[in-house]
Amino acid sequence: MTRVSVLVPNYNGQAYLEQCLSSVLAQTFTDWTVVVGDNASTDESVEIVTSTGDPRVRLVRRLTTVSWVANVNALLSENVDSEYIAVLHADDWWEPVFLQTMVARLEAAPQSLLATCSARIIRVGAGPGFSGLHQGWSQGSGTCPAATAARLLVQRNWLRSPAVLARRSLYQRFPRFDESLPLVNDWLMWIRAATMGDIEVCPEPLANYRFHAQNMTAESTRENRWGDEMIRMARILQTEWAAGEPFPGARRAIAAGVSSEILADAGVRAERGDTAGALVQARRARSIAPGFKQRFLAIAGGAAIRVTDLPGIRLARRPAALVGRRLWSVLRPAA
């Protein structure tokens, strides 16, 4: 049995799969197994996997295409007996010391269910961005206590999947990734993990998350599906916490966090000229807003979006968006 199982869901990922697998082969920590779940690809993905020539790289081929979440869940059920598990999508990759760093942190903290680092977000034609729990946590590095991590994660999803190494016990304590939430199921899992154990936080960018036109993130953003899923995720957690909250006010906090994230997206859409999409998001934000301040902000945001779309006032979109962001930063719940 190897220490780490690396699960790689793939569907027609030949453009990126070789870089993904090479980044695992280059790890300074070598006690791992890679299992590529190929989701009935029609490109050269299978050939790329078999060409590695490394016996630690295994291939599982789906006969028919299933959802990517179902693919990951099947990998978790069929192929995992390691102490630690990582899910590395075919278009993402690691820096060479990712596994060494994450394993060491978990071994030093047996009470923690997962370890995470900063993720470098790669977008075509733009400089890299970064996302990680260290950005919201004042200490920034070390063991983030469960209660603190849960409070942070109900505000927003600081974690990116390639930046997480989890104990196998996490997936034994909870249901697998929720297939009804293809966009935010990882956020749901990280929140659930934080309600049960501490999180090890590394501020170094040791994982790379690729944002490109063909991935699900970009497609879902174009189709404006994020808001609806976030609301459904919040409702799931509120139901789970009805008998006991992980911290006082958690049910209200998840609603506030989701409302804020949706409203922030409404502002971005309005600034880009997507008035219809922005208004949909503003209505969604209002529907789940738990208090007067956020409901007021959602209503005011919707009104501003309509006004700045009128002929002759469209030039005011950017100044209005700037004012809206400042107001949002004041009224949004503190992390």
C-alpha cells in the first residue's frame, strides 16, 4: 500500500494531461500511486497515460461518459487504500514539493483531516492570481482550528481542489462528493471537513489551477449556473445543522456568505455589460440574504444595474461598480 493515492479524473484532456502527470512524476515525495479515471475520452488521453511507463501510474477506463463527480466518486470507491488522497484534475498540476510538504504537515498534526496550500490560478492572457485559506486567516500558516476554518469557509471557498491533500478518513466520515452539485461539491466537502477537524495551512503556491475556456468553471460561468448551486448547497448545510450548528450562527453565516458571493458576481457581470446575468444574480443574492443589510444591498445593486444599463448612463457602469464594491466590502459579513 502506498502512502498517497492521486486520483486524476480526465475527459479528452490530452492538451494538459501530460503536464499534469509529469508534475506527479517529478514529486520529491515518491510513495504514491496515480489512478487516472478516463471518462470514455475520444482523444489521445489513453496513449498519454500508458506512455509514462511508470508502474505507479494506473489507468481505469469508463465504457461510457459519466459526470466528472461520478468519475471521482467511482475512483474513491474502487481504487483507494492509501492513508492520504489527492484529487488532481487533468488540467491542473503541482510544484515538485507539493506532496512532501502536505504529507509532512498532516503527519505532524494527526487531528487535522486535510492540508492545503495556496493555489496559483492560471488564466490565458492574464497574470496569475492566488487563492488559499491563508488569505482569510490572520495567522496565515500552521494549524487552523476547526471552528476558525469553518467560519472562514462558510464565507467563501478559499480552497482549490489541486491544493488539497486529505486523509482517507474524510471520505469515510461523509458521503462522497455530491453529484447534484457539480460546481460546488468540493466547497461543500471542505466545509464538512472543517466541522470535524483542523486544517493544515501552507501559504506557498505549490498547486496550479488552470482556468480555460473549455473547463467546467468557465462554461458554468458563461451559463450563470453558480448562484443556483450555491443556494442549494447552503440549504443542504442549513438542514444538516438544524439539530446543532458547528459554531453559533453557522446557519445564518452560510446564507450570508453565499449571498455575498453571488452579489459580488452580479457586480462583475454588470461591469462587463451582462445586465441580464447580473440581475439574475442580484435576485438570487436577495433570495438567500439572511439580514436587512444584505437584502438592502441586493435590492440596491439590482436597481443600480438597471439604471446603468439605460442609454446615456452606460458610461457610469465602472464608477458605479467601484462604489458598489466599496459598499459591499463594508456590508458583507466579516470572515
